[in-house]
Amino acid sequence: MLDSRYWKIGFFTGLISFVLLILGVRTVLGHELIVNNYLTFAVFGLIVGIVSSLLLFYQLHIAFKMFMVVLVLAFAEMFRSFIMMDNEFSEAIGMLSLFIISSFGLAISVIIQFLVKLLKKK
């Protein structure tokens, strides 16, 4: 059974991701958001929340910590590209960097977690 603290951590991780996406696009970029934007941001937040809950549920603590650090760095890169770049592709670059950095960070953190578990078995 999924412990309640795992659910809470996943919920707040997803909610914070959702709010940061809205803050970045609506406030920093100044774009008017439509329903599809909110839906997309909610799906990304849901995925991030589920992933963080599952990492904790399966006791992959190293992977969870690395994923959280990478997620913070991915959001920082998104905001940096929104603020610092002034070409027409800064929005796309910012969103793509968030998705790419977070997905690569998840993959690398899980690989490192399993390497650590393999080394501890020997």
C-alpha cells in the first residue's frame, strides 16, 4: 500500500511543478493561457508527482534526491532561457529544456541508483 507521505510528496511535487509552469509562461513571458495549456501543465505535474512518489515507494532514495535536484535545475534553466534570451525561440527552448533535462535526469538518477545497489550487493 502506498504510504500517505509518499502520496503527499508526490502531490506537492506535482503541484509545485504545475504552479511553476504557469508562473513561467503567464507571468514571466506574459502569454495568455488557454485550457490546453493548463491541461498540458497538469499532465506534466501529474507525471512528475507520480514519478517522485514511485521513486520513494520503491525506496530509490538516491534516485529521488537526484531527480529533485535535476528538476530544480531544469526549472532554473527554463526560467533562465525565458528571461535571458530575447529571440522568438526562447519560449520553445525553455520548455524543451525543462522536458529534456528532467527526463534525462530521471534516467541518469535511476541508472546511478541501480549501480549503487549492484555495488552494495558485491
